[in-house]
Amino acid sequence: MVLGTVAELKTKRIAQRLLDPILARINSFDYRPSKFSTVGKFADAWESQVLTHQKPSSVKAAKSHLRTYIRKHLEKLLLHELTPQIQQNFVTLLSQKVSRKTVLNVLGTLSSMMRTAKSWGYCTQAVTTSELTLPADEIRKQTRFFNGEEARKIITLASEPYRTMFAVAAMTGLRVGEVVGLQKADLDLDRRVIHVERSAWYGRVQTVKSKASRAPVAMAEALVTMLKEYLATWRPNPEGFLFLNRNGRPYAANKVVEYGLWPVLDKLKIERAGMHAFRHCHASLLMEVGANPTVTKTQMRHSDARVTLGIYSHVIGDSQRDAVDKVGEILRPSAPKSEKSGEWIQ
């Protein structure tokens, strides 16, 4: 174990002082020897034994973090040498090249790896994001979403199976992976409910985003009618998927956008956007018609209403405008006063 450099520890006595608490721990009756490894070698073991059990989308992201950032800059470092100062140096290096969100994602992968190392008995340092100085928050861009009229035109013009995909996304708020992962058994047309059991990612079935995402969602009567029309010409398949491509696999989200959505948007002269614009559209319209945050949160399957309000805070509905107008009338300086009391008339 490296105690420090000769320049830092000028005498043997100073070095001994640093060594004493380490020896005391080692000489303790309950001491268990720690294992040592470099970040690169442990990353190999973690990737093959732990990461492989995660969702395909998570595996792809983590492998990218390992290849592009972690192995590139930390590979030869011993696990216990990944001190908070070295972690901060790593954050500063990343922040010069990538966004704050990417920095947090990379730290998430590194932190998960270090937790596994500690549980396996390696001598390591924890990665605590809250103790690191991160890049400042970026100015959030206005999220692109379809308004009700745009969504209606898109659904009307699209051909099957995209027409039904877009209708499900816009009328329920399902994520695109959940839409392309739907099976016939997930539909309860009598009770007007969709049970969200899985997601599809690049043609591969995986679990949904979170525990909250497994909650059922309500369907409008209009969507039930469209689904019955679609099922009348639907071709059954062994697993019962509603939407399969020519290769007999669930659609990939990027292909739905490229071949299904963008051509329709171009014809309608609507600015291009992804499938998530339908999800934003659904939440926006819920708020527009006066649904309270709890109802919106339940339909969108967020674990916390604050997430719903934070993501869809760009929505300004008629009810919100009406409330603001009433407040404005109360506070308007030119509002007439009561002749008797001198108070503002409300």
C-alpha cells in the first residue's frame, strides 16, 4: 500500500505515523484481509458477472461508459486509489467533454461497480455523487410535444400498424417501448384497461422502466374502438404481440419514428419529433382538461407527482389561465372599490 511520496513524507517517523493505524486495523482480531485489483481488471469481472444480468438497454449504456470513459481514464488505477480527489479530477475531465447528464450517468455506472467491489471484499473507495462538485445544470430546452390537433392529424393520416401505435401512445401516454411490447392479452377492452407487462428495445423484450411503470392505464372509448378495428385484421402470432415487423420481431423505436412517424410529419408540415412527443401530448391534454396532479401521475405511472409536474411544467391549460385571471382581477389597481368599506370589490 502506497502511503505517499518521499516529497510528502520527509522522514521515516512521519511515514510510521501513517502506517500505525493501518497496522492496528490489520492486527485486530476480527481483521479480514482485503483483495486488491485495478479498476480495469475489476471492470472485466463486473461486466461478465453482474452487468450481464441487467436489462439490454442498461447493459448497452454501461458498456459504453466503461469503454469510452472509465477504462480510458481509470483502467490502471487500483480500486483503493480511487479517492474522492481522483474522483473529482475524473468529473472535471468529463465535464470538459460531455453534458452534466452524461457525467451523472457515468458516475452511476462507476458507483455501482464500486459497491459490488466492496461487497466482494475488495479494498475500495465509495463513489458518493453528493460529495462531488458537478457541472452546473444546463438550461433545459423546451420539450417538443404534439398538441391535440397535431396528434389527431397524425393518427388520421398514418397507415397501419403505425396508426394504431400512435393512437395508443397519444391516448394512454405509454412509452414507445411499452407500445411495441404490447400483447393482445394485455388488453382488457371490456374494462377499458391496458396492463403494461413488458417493454421492447431494438426487438428484444425486457422489463419496464420501473415498478411504478407496471401499473395499468385507462383507455378512452375511442381507443377501444380503434383497437377492435385493428384486431379484426390482426394476424395472430405465438406470443400474441400486437405489432411485429417483417422479421417477426417487435418493432425498434427508431424504425417506428423513421419509417412511420417522420413521413407523416413531413406530409403535414409538422416539425419532426420522436414518439415521446405523444406521451407529452397525453399528459398535456390531461392537465388541459383539468385533471389534478394525482390523476395525471397515476395515468403517466410516475412514482412521484413532482416528476409529473417537473417534466410537464410547460403546459398552460385553460383552467390555469382562468385561475390566474381571477387573481389578476383581484390585484388589478383599476379595480373598483366598495363605496362603504373602501375595500376592493371581488
